[in-house]
Amino acid sequence: MNFASMNMSSMTMGTSRNKGVVGVLTGGGDVPGLNPAIRGVTMRAIKDGYSVIGIKNGWEGLINIHRDRKIEEQEYCRPLSILDVENITTIGGTILHSSRTNPISIKRNKVPEHLRDKFFADNNDLTSEVLKNLEYLGITHLIPIGGDDTLSFAVHLHKQGLNVIAIPKTMDNDIPGTDSCLGYSTCLTRTVDLCYQLRTCAYSHQRFLVLEAFGRYAGFTALVPTIAGAADRCVIPEFQFDIRKLTQLLVEDRNRNPGKFSVVLVSEGAMFEGGHMIFQDQDTDGFGHKKLGGIGELVGNQLKKFSAEFNKGKSVEVINQRLGYLVRSGNPDAMDSILGAAYGNLAMELIEQHKSGLMVCLNNGHYDSVAIETIISYKKLIDVEKFYDKERYRPLYKNFNLRSMWVA
């Protein structure tokens, strides 16, 4: 059965035309703003005469479709109607669920059971199954919403001839080609708010406050909140830091502060001078990444150790907090709600123009699109020379003229 021929009469406010079937999925870590994007795609698609199928669990869903089953028996996809998405704008996360699955590299024990007689190597490329499943579902246009890992497979599908329009999503804001990704604005808002709340404890006890933020390779989620005044100092993945120098700076900040406390934001991918990234364990996801976490606690321990050296022999106690899921949970802020709706509509507008192989983006305040290959063309990192003071471990407040508001 091909979903393209399905009766979509349940899609209220739709049209009787069927110009094609749009598939939409969300992959990677969840962020606020995904549901507004799903809504934007679905509302616009149905009004323009397309049917919409939501793929569940990202790329995992597309390797788990059973081509011998009817729609009501499928676990990993669902038709979407206007009624399904009308009221999801203010809901965090994604109604389609997510995963970090990479169809190019599926371990033997992760291969769907009905495919294990065909794919039994230690690592398996299931791209062929994804393409067959998309054809079976009748999907004529695919809109994946994800970060650089999720969208790297979208680039692969584009090269296989599939019609793909990508939507960028990540709190780290490290996808090339766009000033802002879904989830980034809410992450900044949450980070600043949490910094302001937690500093009351540091104030009360006259301590250092060490906050570990997201940011594997790029330090935007530590640098930009520091620009907003959330912290005195920040350390980022793009520049290895000297812990003794950081300690001295924070002691100076604390002594100048009438409340006798100081705050540092630490990117999870930040590294001690001559050191390496800190991982929670050695397990990797489908894209080969180990889970980061723990640098903030190590920084806190070292700050306490060295603080007496710069504080007349008295050590300074530390409050340590990993922000983690607190900044990626809950409802989207206004910016991400708007961005999700705009990106979803822009993706459908490009489809209406018979365009493919593009990623929607925000460029100098204007909605636009770039070639999808941009996603894998380079690493988007902080320009340290322009935006980071390597001696003071804080943002450089210059060279902002005509730059993105997000210091992209």
C-alpha cells in the first residue's frame, strides 16, 4: 500500500488536491521549537494541497517501516492533520519523538528484526532500506529537522536523488550556513535565567558559581549568555584555558563584588590547557560521539584547590551545577516559536517552487536558504580573535558592527 493514494479526508481545512506527500521527522536531541516547525510544515502543506506523514523517532523510524503492513499496523509513522498540530506550538519537545540513529552505521544488535537476515555485519548501511521505505510511503518531499549529525544523512539522501529541504535545529547553534538554529534562543534564555537564580546561593555563601553549559565544539551557549551579563567569565571549546589564570580572575571578580561571589560558565567541550574533552563514559552514539559531561565539576574542584593562592591563603568554596536538560526542556521562547513557524513555512515555500537540496536559514536578520551541502562543508565555531578575550576569558565587546545578533 502506498500512502500517497490514501484518503486524507480527516485533514480538516485541507484541499482535495494531492500534489504530493511531505514527510517530516525530527532527529537528535530534542529542543523547544520543534513542534512549531512541525506545525508550520503541516499547516502550510495541507493548505497547499499536499498530504503529510510524520516519521516517528527520526531516522530510526525510517529503518523500521514494515513494507508488508497496513498503515494502522505501522509503529513508526503517522499521517498528520491540521487537528493534530493546531495546538502544539507551546509544547516543548517533539510530538514525533527523536533518536540519534545514523542509518549509514547501524550496529548488528540495532538492525530491525525483520531485516536481520539481510544485514548482519558489525556495522550496516541501511540507506537502501530508507529509500525503499520512503518510496513505499509515497513520500515525494522530505523535511528533516535536526542538527549537523541528523542533517548529514539528509545530505546523503539528497545525493541519492531524494527531494530534501532541511531545517536546522541545535542548542549549540553550530550548524554552518545559518545565524540561528531552532532551540538556540530558548537555550540562551534558560541559561541566563538559571544563572540569575543560582547566583543567589553563591551570594549568600560568598562562593564561586560554576555552571556547565552545552557546547561540544562551539562555545556560543557560554559566550553569549556571558555577554548578557549572566557570568563574569566563560571558557569555551575553541580555546584551551589555564586553570590557575581562571582562578586568579575569579578571585579578583569576587573581591570586587560587594556580594563576594563570582560566576563562570563552562562549555561541556572546554579543555584544560594541554588537556582533552571530558566524557561521561566511552559509549558512542550512532554518529560516533561520546557523551560529554564532567568538566564543570573538575573546574570547580581545581578552583577551590588554587583559590587560596590568590586569596591570602583562604580557599573559596564552590557551587557546581550542570545545566543540562534544564535548558532544553519546557516550552519554546518567543524567538524559537516564531523561528519554528517561519522555517516550516519557508521549507514548504521552497517545495512549492520545485526546489530541493536546500537548508532554510536565517541570514543577517532575513529568512533565506543555502545549499544543503553547506551543513557538512565546515565547522561553525566562535571566531576567537574577534569575539573572545584569550587573556581575560570573557567576550570581546567590539567588532559587532553588521554581525549577527547571535555572534555567529
